[in-house]
Amino acid sequence: MSTRPLSAPQPFAPAHEADSFASGSGPLDDWLKRHARHNEAEGGSRTFVMCEGTRVVGYYSLAAGSVLAGVATGRVRRNMPNPVPIVLLGRLAVDRAWQGRGLGGDLLRDAVLRALSAGETIGVRALLVHAISPAAQAFYQRHGFRPSPLEPLTLMVTLAEAKRMAMGGA
């Protein structure tokens, strides 16, 4: 790892090198290396990367989605149609060499800001994530996400709550 500055999160592009990315989670590493570019090309999701030079050191993906009201938290489903429109934070990972430096929080904040921007154009009630592990679940809960009453590894936050979080509020 060098001391070269990291880029701000940016759209995943052909010039970005992901082959050496290793977060410690095989499914997250594999998705970036094998599926992110295809999903990008087909419109299934958008992936944003943080890089050292052209080497990816962290990423997340976003997609449009919905959640059944019965799976949603009370705040998310209140006064909403069924299903509830959401932005799905499909994946978020940081390379092992960069873990413990706050990059996960930085990537999450950027994802929230992009979800808020989408919410200004289309109807979106919440940001939702399917945590890959109890450790990931704890990370999202520290950032204000609440677990589904039916699926504890599915966590969500209303865009209004996410905006307060992104702006440094309670």
C-alpha cells in the first residue's frame, strides 16, 4: 500500500483494475471481479469505486428496488404503497489493506448522497441493504440502519433519516 491519495467514489470504468481486490469476503470480491461490469452494461446496477491510482480499494453498488411492506420497518412502510420503493445498496466492500481507516463509512456516505439525489427525481422511500454477515449488520446499525422485523440481516433507513446521517446529524 502506498501513500498515494485515494480518489473520491466514481463510476466503475474499464480503466479501473479490480483483479487484485481482496476484502476477505469471497462473494463480495467475486461479484466485483465477475459481475459488476456486466451489471453496469446491462443497467442492473451501478457500481462506484474508490481507487489508489487505477486500483480499486473499495466499492459499492446501487440498484432500484422495492420491499414488501411486511418486511419493512414501521418507519419505512408508514403511509407507503405496497411494495415500498427503495434504493438497494447491493454491495459494499473495502480491500483488506485499507480496512480500519473509515473507508467503509466514506463509501456508505457517498451511497446515501447518491440515493438522496435519486430520491429528488423518482419516488424512493428508503435505502435498503442485505448484510452479508453479523459483522456487516453491526456496521450498518452503527450508521442508523434498522433491521427488518422478519429478516434481521435486511436493514433499512428512510431517506429522511439517511439525509440526517449524511449531514452529520442524529
